[in-house]
Amino acid sequence: TAAALRALNLRFGAGEQVAIIGPSGAGKTTLFKLLANKIDSDEGRRTIVPGTNVVLLEQEPDLTGCETLRDYAISGDSPPQLHEVEAIADQLGIDLSRACATASGGERRRAAIARALSLNPDVLLLDEPTNHLDLASIQWLEEFLLEWGGALLFVTHDRAFLRKLATRIVEVDRGKLVGWACDYDTFLVRKEAVLEA
């Protein structure tokens, strides 16, 4: 629950690629839901530049009420343009006419990525984005994100993805955030030095 996170202070801006790391149950998904305004905090405030589009790619896309992956990809209060969704879906090799009921985890994930990216986010929150993806889809997503200029925050257990993208590490540690202004490999060295000290 949101009560697991206390006294948080997290600032980020355009062009940053921030990996949020920590053990399972530490509150990473809750943090993303707070940032995406999907849940309210008990106290404190969420400040964002007016007009900033924050998009959350959740671990498991909610396909409730959708017949096809296309229906899901263009759903919501402010749905993306169909041609944009289809252009990204083509790059990811996903057939959006596939019925949701029979779609695999990888197909659902690729449809969710196509939807998220076509919403033209300024801030993109990716919760385990490479789950169920094949290598070609992961490589396409990595290259897209490396060229994209918005603010990226992501949670992943995929070490290769983390190493390729992270320019900053934020560790969720016992309900607090600890920032490390470095890539993942440098973080591992610095963290080890702190633990030894």
C-alpha cells in the first residue's frame, strides 16, 4: 500500500532514464501508481509541470471489456490515434486484430507498449516492460527509448535492459528512496563500497 513509502522526494526531468530498483514488495509499483496519479497519497504532494503527459505501462495490462488488442490499444479517456498505434505495432510485429481472450502474454505486452508509446508521453513509467517479450521486441524498445527525449522511469529485473538504458539509479530501500547519479554497473561498485564501510 501507499503507506509503505514515507518521506519521499523524487525529482526528474526530460532526457533522464531512471531505473527504480529494490526488492519485491518494496513499493516500486505503488510509487509508479502515485506518480501516474492512479492512487492518492495519504500526505504530501505530487507536483508536475502543467500539460505534462504521464503514461504508465503497468505490469499486466487490463484488457477488460476489449474484444481485440486493437480495441484495448485505442481505449481510454484520451485514446491515441489509431494510425500511430498501428505504426508502432507493426514495428513490434504484433497483429492488433488478435482476440484478447486468446492473445499470449507477449502479444498483450506488445499491444500495451504500442498503446503507451503512441500516447506521446512526456514522462513514461515502465513497470517490467520486457516481461513476455522476445529478443527482437526488447531490442526495438531499447533503441526507441535511447532515441526518445522524454523522462523515462522504469522497473525491470532484466539486467541487460537496465545496463543499456539507466543513466541514474533510484533504490527503494525500507520505504525510502536513495538516489545514485550513475549507471547500473557503477551503482553496484558504489553500493558494495557503502555496504563494506
